[in-house]
Amino acid sequence: AKSRTRGAAHRAEMILREAVTKFPPGSSEQQGGNTGINVDIFNAVVTAWAKCREQDAPQRAEKLIVFMDQLDAPWCAPNRYTFTSLIDAYAQTNEWESVYEAERILNRLLEQYLEGEQDQLEPNVATWTIVISAWMRLSKKNRKGAAKRAGNLLRRMEDLYSNGKLSFKPDAITYVTCMNAYAFSKYKDDIEEAEKLLDEMNELYLDGDD
């Protein structure tokens, strides 16, 4: 299902939907989610859409998540990994509107988590870094404002972690990705931010924070 071969994601989804029809996740045979169809199987197909690079991949991934919700089976409910793959699908397009949508989904996911609705929706380091990386790629294309958006995400993640509202803190990859977003920029203010961030990273290293 993770193959980048054209049509692989479509075939994987067809097989999954057929399996759902034959063995509904809400049936007695599926109770408890220990066997049969569960969120991990759905996540594999959502990931396949994220990696296939087809033009409508993000929309197909999103429709599959809506389908998961409609099943009304707890063991098929979307989790952070489902939405991380959806965010990746939008981020991989490397277009401003789609990266903006990826960030919007991240914000919506974060909002639901902070409201205490579902712990399994807490965005992890990968979720944040995928969006920061997408803005970094746009900054490399000299898209004005992309580096700042990457920096804003990093600062928000830091603040939420320091205030005990987030379990995950930025890791070395997150910091380097954000620094590169600033460094790739042609704008003076962004380059200065890259230097500041490098100094911060050096301080963290000296303090023993990996």
C-alpha cells in the first residue's frame, strides 16, 4: 500500500473498502478491534495516498478519513498518525495553498487535543516537522513569508511544551529544518533569524539538550 507506483493507493483503497463491505468493523466478529479491520490498516492506505504524489491524493486521503469517521467503530477512529499522513499529503504538493491547508489541519488537530476531546489526536514531533519542512521548501523557492511561518510554528511548539500543554518538544531535526527555512530565504530579516536560531541551538547543545 505504501508503493509510489501509480494506481497503488487507489487499488489499496478499493481492496479496503471491499473488505469493509464484507466484514463491517462494527460487526460482532470485529468487536474489540483485536482482529480484522482497524485504524492501522486504514492508516496504511492514507499513507499510500500521501506518498503517491497523484494530483488528487490529499483529497482522496481526506475522503477516506471521513469514511473512517462514518464507520462509528472506535478501533477505526482516526488518530494522530492518520492526520499526520493527511498533513503530509498536502505538504508534499509544495504549493502555498496546499501547505497552508496542511497547517490548517494541524491547527484543527491541536485545537481538538487542547480542548481535551481525544488524547490520541495530540500532534507529535513528525506532525509539526512535516509542516515546517513544507514551509522550508517554499522558502527555498524564494516564497516570501514561508520562513516566518516555519518559525512561528516552531515557537508555538516550544511555548506549548514549556507550558505543559504538549508532550512533544521540538527535536534536532525540527530546529535544523526551521533554521534552513530562514537560511534559504533571500530576505535580510530571515537570514538574521537563522543566525539567532543557530545560536539558540548551540546553547541547547551546551546545556545538554539533544
